[in-house]
Amino acid sequence: LYFLVPAYNKIRVSYDAILFRIADFDQQVHQMGSIGAFPATLPIEWDISLVELSSITRRWHQRKLPIINTKRQRELQKPRPRFIWRALARIQGRLAFDLLFDATSFERNDLLHSVVVYDEQLANFVSQIWQIPAFQVMVGSTPAKSIWENLASW
């Protein structure tokens, strides 16, 4: 159990706001898995943390993470706020994707800043399933919608 005490007065987005979005997405993945519409039958492990942009980009460069190459350079060069909420998703212990949320925005905005995908098969699957109108209707206008849209755009 960790407690977060913001050290920067511009951090406006709470951990709870991020957790709410992640929980909504996770619930939708489990619902689809239970009806056989999504291959993730195992739970997604989430690691949610508040990080400075410089620390995450440094990790990407040092570890040479398996980010899909065509998107990697764009993501590394994309302007971001100084502080971001990083929700790292692992499936079966393997890096799947990062959800990067703007920690300095206002909670009523769409907080998802970008997605970085490490698993190309997952990205291809989500892109294909997002094309199905019934799937988009099921997702609707839930807090997880922007996560699905960003994953599908990979």
C-alpha cells in the first residue's frame, strides 16, 4: 500500500480518477473474455504510478523496450506534460502496453494522453475488433472509450 503526496501544485488529477478509468477498461476486457470475444482470459496486471516525463523516456531509451517501431519515434518525440500517470499493463508477466494520462489536466477532460504498445499482436487484435460496430456500441461512451480508440489506432 502506497500513499501519494503531490509535491507539485499543478498535479490536478487524482489516483482515484485514473483508477476509475483503468477499472472500467479492465471490466470490459473481462466481460469480453467471459463471452470469448477477447483473448485475454488471464487478468491484466496493472502498475499505476505518477512519473516525470523525463524518467519514462529515459527508461524507454535505456531498456530499448519492444515498442512497435513505427510508433516509437513519434511517441518519444511527442510533447507531454511534465508529470504523467503511467498505467503499465502486463499480461502473463509480459509488457503489453502503457497508458499515459496527463496528471496536470483537469479531471473533466479526457485525461488519456497517449498509449505505447509493446505487444504487436494485441495491437492488431484490438484494431480489428474496434472495426466491429457492435463492439463500439458495447463500449459506448464509457470512460474506457478513449483507451480502446487509442489502442486501436496502433
